[in-house]
Amino acid sequence: MSAVLNHHELEGFSEELHELLTSMQEEVRDELHDIEHVRQLLRSIPPGQTELQATLEVAKRLDLEHLRHHLDVIGRCNEALERINRGRYGSCCRCGETIELNRLRADPLTECCLTCQE
């Protein structure tokens, strides 16, 4: 199902992307708070409690991985919103062909048509 996106569809995608962006920004704030909490806990551990220290280090690394993922999604949201503003949303970044509407609905962050993605 290939089609040029109409104004109503673009508004819908823009709204969805803004909601995702807001959600990811809230997640980043929460994760930064959690990371700071773990850092404070690590500083307060008495010497010799290596198991607790190791557990907290792992938790910190996991939080950093989540943070990286959410920052990546924020960047991709901003790129998709910029494509909407420039009138290029829904066009493949590689070949320029129209991206299938169902593909955009499944992943509004997608930049490539299915053929170029493979």
C-alpha cells in the first residue's frame, strides 16, 4: 500500500512522534536520577563490600545502556520531525521512493523503504 501522505496523516505521525519524544525525554530524566542515586550509593559503601559494589556497578551500566537507547530514539524522533517539516517524511532516505504507509504506521521512525532496508 504505497501512497503519498496527506495532511491528516502527516499530522497524525507528527503527534505520535511528539508523544514518543516526550515519553523518551521523561525516561531520560528518570534514568539520570537513578544513575545519580546509584553513584551516591556507591560512594557510601564501606570498603570490603565488593558484592554490593559489583551489583551497583552492574545496575549503573544497565541504566547507561537504557539511557543510550532512549537518547538514540530521541535523535531519531527529531530527525523524523525534521523530515515532516521539510516535506520529506515518508520518502526513502536511500532511493527516494515512497515508504509503504503500513510500514510507517508500524514504525514511524523508519527512514527507508523495505527494499532498501534489506
